[in-house]
Amino acid sequence: MMRTIRQVLGGVGFLGLTLLLGEVAFGHGGMYRGPGPSTPPPPGQRGPGTGGPGGPRTGPPAGGAATTIGGGRVRTGQRRAAGTDFTSWSTWWEFNKHPYLNLRARLASRFSVTGLGRSGVAGETKEGQPISARPTFDELKEQMLPVLRELLKADDPDIVDSAVLALARVTPAEHADLVLKDLTGALAHRERSVQQAAILGLGILGQRASVPLLLEILNDSVGGRKLLQIRQEVDDVQRALAAVALGYLSDPRAIPPLREIVERTPDSRLDFKAGAVLALGLFREGQVEVVPFLLEQLHDRRLSDLVKAQIPVALARLDEAARPVLPQLLKLVESQKTANLVRESCIVALGKLAAPEDLDVIKSLTRMAQRGTDQASVNFAFIALGEIGARAAADDGRHGEMRNDLTRFLLRNLTRPRKQSQLVWAATACALLGRSYAPESEERALIASKLAEAWKETRNPAQRGALAISLGLIEADFMGGELMEALKDSGDRDLNGYVAEALGLMRHEAAAHDLLSILKTDNDPQYRVRVATGLGLMGDLEVSGLLVTELTRARTLFSTSAVAKALGNVGDRTAIAPLLELVQTERRPGLARAFGAVALGLIGEKTPLPWNSRVSVGANYLAAFFMQSEIMDIL
């Protein structure tokens, strides 16, 4: 859904809401990321215990009333709950985990690991054989699209905006004519949340026939106001969403107006200007024009640090076309004059763009990891080294000396970290490198053994959570039994949730019965999402039906959102029929029906990864602006 939980609950202040929900903040669609609020505080208020006045997220959009993406007002002068550390490893994992979990790829061949409930499963073959779990578009076209289109007539805007996004995310561009009229019509809806869902939906749909419409909204033209059925100016959040939608469509016609926005819009209109930068980084055509323009802007001294911090990340998303900017990014990393926010983004970009032969980059990142004074820069440097090392490890015939040196460096920081806070980042970097080695290689076995030793030597739950995921990433199944024992013995739900995900990553099927029991009996919604994810990674069939039942029973927004998230992660084609029944039953609560539509969109999503992972993965989330955070939080 496009509405935030603050709007749904009305006048609950941020601090009270955060405490009420166990420090879990929701975005529209009920999405939440990790154990704390999803949006970092302003720079300088990142670490634990920074309670104090946090102000608005990154400042409300200029040019009108401060609004959330769903149309509610942002309260300034909010206070944030003490104890939240946005430089923590868990924050990085929640924003970047989708490519590593790769749940939908595992849904392509699923089988029961618990041996229960095998009757009546669509596509089931003989005992022990894989089952095709993902629905085909022909199935969705016949079963799902008519129902979602009918939901657009609902009075409840939560239901409508959920249906709008679901239609966009399940319909391939080549079949866009089936729903394009519906999405275009939703632009004129009386509720802003539906309008904004429709703007984004036109980009997600992928049909370039929408480009002229989105340009009208972007430019605040008479035609754009007519599309939205408004007389006043199109606000900056809506215009920024139009920019992002144009980025998803990647039509070169949109590049000149986006460039003009970046050049001429004052930094005070942050959402609009930074949204245009974000959009330019999503282009798959016209990159030859985009790269030099962004590089020029990166050196513009008039830009604020927060806007400038968006540019390296945008460049990194342009892939090979941006490789020539590596020297400029490296120079900014090494300059003492570079603001931390910008340096952090440059480090993230180096990790995405640098090749194993870029030894000067590796040397600089190693120095940063060893001696850096900005905590986030150090953390991101470890991740960047792991990403570059992974590319070297995947190319088995080359880079032997570089691989060995980097492996030794990372293992040394794993076993003897300069600061204990660096252990989790070194562990993750080791896992990213190690998982690219061949499964039977000595290098992979060595890294797995060192990660296992680190797990056994620490009792710190936060460190154990990161080490568990690292063991899962490297598929160290020999540790499955010990991880399962820790899950049974520990009362720390965050740790246990990461252990459940790790057991799924390593496909430790012996844990499936215990995880299924937890899913059936535990009452913690956030914990159950991770348990369900672990079962889904194993390919278990029973989890989908169980979650559908839970969704129909859920009575609170918190539990409804969590179950919908879990179901969207691991639900298969067998969940579609009961979800369709749920969303069509008018006596059911509006939020349950809305989250049912969300789950349908997730199950039928046309892309391998969630559509908004293109905005969240590889982001410098510490420099996130309001509209970007809202997009990253959509379920």
C-alpha cells in the first residue's frame, strides 16, 4: 500500500509509534526493514543513543505542505528512539539482501522438505521431484488481473493503491495494454496515495507509451495537472516519482528534462532534485550522455553534500558505462576535503564498478578499512572489498596473487579485528568473496572454517547474527546443527531470525520441522517473516498455505503486514486462489484485503527481484532523502 502506518494510526507520534511496534517503522505497503526505523536520521545523528531532536527525515519537500508519499503530513521536530544505530550491519543487510536471498529463483523448483501436506499442490510431480511454484502470466491474466482491476473500484484507498501497484508489478511490458488504461485512469483518483501509486506504476509497468504522460507530470504542465485532476501545482514528491518512473522506462527522451532539473533546481527542493539524479542512474539507454553529465555535477561546488552523495550511487548503477569515472571517485575517497556522505557513496560505487585489476582502488579501500575514521566509510570499504574479491574469485584462472592478498587481509580482520565493530563487516566481506569460489575449493573451505571459528568464539548476539548470515551465504551446511541449537537456546529474536535465514541459505533441511513449528506457534510477526524466509529458501511447500491462513486471521496492522511480507517472499501459485477470495470478501477488514492485494503482487511479480531493489540495493541509505526512503519501504 502507498500509505504509511503513521497515517493509518493517526496522531501517534514517531517515538510512541516506534516503541509501540518494537522499533519497527513501516512504509506504505507495510514494508519494514530490520529491527529499527527504516529511515536514517540526518547526518551527525546516526549512532546509538542519539535520541534528541531528529527533525524530519531529510527535510520535507519544498513547494507545498510537507507530505508523506500517501498524502499525510510529516511532523517536524520528531524525536527518534534511542538505541537505533543506522551504521549497523543489520541495516546494510536489510537493504541489500534481495540478490543474495534470490527467493524467486528458488521458487522455480520447490519440493517439500518436511514431507507434510503434499496433496493438492499445483504442478506436483512424483515423490521427491521438484514442483514449479511460480505462476505463469497466462495464469495471472486469467485469475488475478480481473480481480485486481475490480479492486480499483473500491472505496478504501488502501485497497486501490495496493491493487494499482500489483497490476503494474505482475504485468509484463509486452502485455501492458491489458492494464495501461487502468493505471492511467488512477492518476485522477481523489486520493493522493492512489495517484502516486499510479505514477510509479506506469514506470514499473515498463510501457514507453507512458513517457509523454509522465513528462507532463514531471514538468508540472497544464496537461500534467489535468491528468491528476488538480488546479494547483504538481508537488515535488509527485514530480520526483514521475522522474523515477521515467528512469525505470529508460527512454532517452526523458534525459534532457531530468538534466535540466538537476542543473536548475535549488538544493532546498531536495526530493525533486535528488529524485532526478536517482532517475538518471536507472537508465539503460543514453548512458553515454548521462555519465559525463553526472560526473560534471559531482564536481559542482554549489551542490549540497546530500545531493552530491546521490551521484556516485547513480553512476555505479550505470555499470560498464561508468567505469571511466573510477579515477575521479578514487580521488574523492582519498581527499581529506571530501564530506563523509560523499566519500561513503564513492566507496559504495567503487565496490560496484572496480575490477580485480584496479589495484589502486583495492589499495585505497584496504587503507580505509584499516585506518578510516568515519565508521560508515570503514564499513562500506569492507563490503566493497568483498564485492571486488568476489569478481576475482569467480575468474579462477586469473588474479591469483590479488585474491590471496585480499583473502589474507579479510581473514586477519575477521580473526583479529582492529575494533570489534569491524568483525561483522569483515565476516560479510569474507562471505561475499568466498561464495564465488568453487564449492569444493580449498579457499572456500578455509573461509568457511574461519567464519565457523568466529561464530564459536563470540557470544555477542549482533555479531552472531552477521556471522550466521555469512555462514549461510557461503553455504557452510556443516554448521547447520550448531546454528539450530543456538536458535533453540537463544531468546534473542533478532539473532534467531538471522539464524533462520542462514539455515535457509545453506538449505539445512534438517531444521525445516523446527522452523515450521516456530512459524505455527510464535507470536512475533517480524521473527516469523524471517522464519518463513528460511523455509522458503529451503523450498518447503507447507509454508505458503500456513501463511494464507494466518493472513485471514490477522487482526492488527503489524501482524497483517508481517504475514503479507512473508507470504509475498515465499508464497507460490497455490496461495493465489485463497488470496483472491480474501481480497474479494467485502466483510473482511480493509487492511487485510489491501495486504492481500500486496501479497498477490509480490507472488506474481514479473522480475526476479522486487522492483524497488533497484533503488535499495547498493544505496547509501545514510544519505537517503524522503521520497527515496518511501520507495525503498514499499512492500
